[in-house]
Amino acid sequence: MTIARLKSAGLAGIADKVEARARLTFDEGRQLFQAPDLLALGWLANRERERRHGARTYFNHNLRLEATNVCTASCLFCSFARLTPGDEGAHTSTIDQVLAKLRERAHQPLTEIHIVNGLHPDLPFSYYTELLRGLKRIRPDIHLKCFTAVEIAFFADLYGKTDEQVLVELREAGLDSLPGGGAEIFAPRVRQKICHDKCDGDRYIAIHRTAHRLGMRTNMTMLYGHIETIDERVDHLLRIRALQDETGGLQAFIPLAFHPDNNQMRKLPAPSAADTLRVLAVARLLLDNVDHIKAYWISCGVEVAQAALWFGADDLDGTVQEETIYHMAGSSTPTALSTGDIERLILDAGREPIERDTLYNVVRVPAAV
């Protein structure tokens, strides 16, 4: 029955290539996105997911912090940013206020802090270096995954440094790796329309390349479900694959669903659950050199994230705890999940929960809940 469905969906040839560990082409990526049978596509992606990870599904005990939402960029899809410090809803935490959030969680066995901010034009570079140093003083063992490539480019331009100088100085202050946000869609046509005043796709990729050369690992994302075409999605994924061929420094790919509420693209519909599952499945099949595909439950929703564990995803991200970017754009997901919550979600989906650290070292294999 599966073979018949793959043939009917036009996927039999692709299935044979994936089975033979042969690399898929641009045209085959387009074919995957256009395949009429979502379940056949999901079966194919799940076969590849299970070849790599079996039933294992990863998560971590992390804390997400957003120290400031003041931002000079005017991305049409963003509901988080405020253009000037005095705007309604604008906030910038002091370093002590940010550090207090970690001190409040002294009882938690956190392994990662994830920081993403707006592009604030008035803060000194020392704000960021002292923030990293302060977090490390409180928890020397914590992994600091902070500042997107867009933020790194902004720091370089604002403070008169090279991208590499920024990365080196932040690493010396305690930075361990880069998150994947800010990739959006690499295609110049799309970036010009939805995020014209932040770094382009080439520079975004170059910053990740530099981080890898410096010994840091990174993630990458793709914002989908707005004005991008199928070809632009495939191009985005293949550019990620090409960087990984070159450096080997990527740990995970995270598709991020566009949310339309409270932003300048509010007239567009949000992507459907089917589209989310399709993006995850195609990513698993095209990104043959990236180990992990995340179903970020904040972005796609808890129920869809569970289903995604059978469509190529092997990671649900983590406990998160203080995310505001997606919730300001209308996400109805919880603002935090406990490790027990995540374990139950994974078990209920028929998978095996594995608590990891940022670098995918196993921290704990939970007993069945």
C-alpha cells in the first residue's frame, strides 16, 4: 500500500534516492512541496527520521530571555518590535533585571539560556558583553545561545567593528553558540518586501560561516507561510545545505510559522497545519547533512508539534519559559512548558523523550510518565 501511494504521489523515484542515500535536487525539492499525498510524504520523511534517531525525541531545559524589544528594523511580519524607546509597549531591561531572572531559577537544572533582542540603537556594546559575563558568573556551566546573525551584523555596523570582531568579543564574554532566528527567507525579492532594513541573506550566512570557523555551533531557521514561493523555500533550504557541506557547524534546522496577528501582514492567513507538516517533512528529506529538525512548539502549536514527530521532526526545543515574540503575534500556545509536560507530550505521541543539552549531549533519559 505504501509503495502504491508513493507511486501515485509521484514520489517513488525520490523514495528510491533517499533509500540509496543519494542527494535530492532542486527540482525534487519542488516536487516534494507539490506532492498531493501529505501522508505519503510524511511516511518518507519519517523513514529518514527513524533511520537517524529511531523513536528518540529531544528537548532541553532552557530559558528564553528578550532583554529589549526596541528595534530599528521595520519587518512587516513582526509584532514584537517597537521602533523607539518611548513607544507604547517598548521595554529595555537593565542588566540586573535580566540577571535576576536567572537567579530566580536557581532551583532549576537549566542547561541553556537563549537570548534574542530587538536592534536597539542606543545601548553600548558593553551592555551585551556585561550581560553575558553576568550570566556566566551566576551559572558558569550554563550554555549561552544568544544573538541572531541579524543582531551580530547590527552590532558590527553600529559599533564600527567587523562581524568577526563582534563574534570574538562576545565569545570572550561568554557566548557559546548562535540561535537561528532572523533567516526569514533568503530570497532577495522577499527580504526586500518584508525586512528590507536588516542584513541580507548572504551576510546572514556569512556570519554563521564565521561562527563555525571560530568553533561555535549554530542553528538556522526559515519563516514560512507568507509571500514566499515554493522555489524560494527550496532555494533557502539548499543554501543551508550548502553551508553545512562547507562547515559542518549547523546543529538543527527550525521552520518558523508566520503568525499574522498585530503586524503589518495581518491580512494574510497563517499557514495551515498541513503546510507546517509539509515544510518539516521536506526539510528532513532535503537537509541530508543536518542532524536535527525541530518542531518548535511555540511556533506551530503543541498538537501540530506532536504530529510533526511522525513527519521528520526529532526535537521539540525546550521549556522556553518567557517567550514573547510569537505570543505578541497571536500565538495561543502556553508561554512555558515544564520538562514533565514535554515528556508527556512526546510519550503521548508515541515517541521516546530524551533530555539533551544545547550540543545534543544526553542529560537525562526520563522514565515513562
